[in-house]
Amino acid sequence: MSQHRRKDPLVWGVILIVIGAIFFLENFDIRIWDTLWKLWPVILIVWGGLKLYNGLQEKKENREGETPGPGPQAKP
């Protein structure tokens, strides 16, 4: 669970940088909003794919971290 807390600030930092870059480009009359308006579904698809990939990786790591027990033991 602590891994999620470390990733969240990174994600928000990237989001803020991207939004700032968009506004910066708009100040120089570079029309980025038109392109983003057409491509916003791709952003959602990539974001969902990354969430799915990370979830599968965590599940795989949890399985690898488990040590199999000795199994059922016969009672004497």
C-alpha cells in the first residue's frame, strides 16, 4: 500500500507539468487544444492500460512472494 502513496505525487506532478506546458504553448499561439480535443480518448485508453498493467504486476508479485506451506500433515 505504501507504493501507491509514492506513485500518487509523481502522477500529479506529471499532470501539472503537462497542463502547464499546454498553457505555455497556447501563449505562443500554438493551438494544442484542437489536437488534444481529438486525442483525449487515447489518453484514457493509455491510462487504463497502465492501471491494468500495474494491477497485474502487483498480483504477480504477490503470488511470487507467497511461500507454499508444508501442506496438510498426517496426524500420528
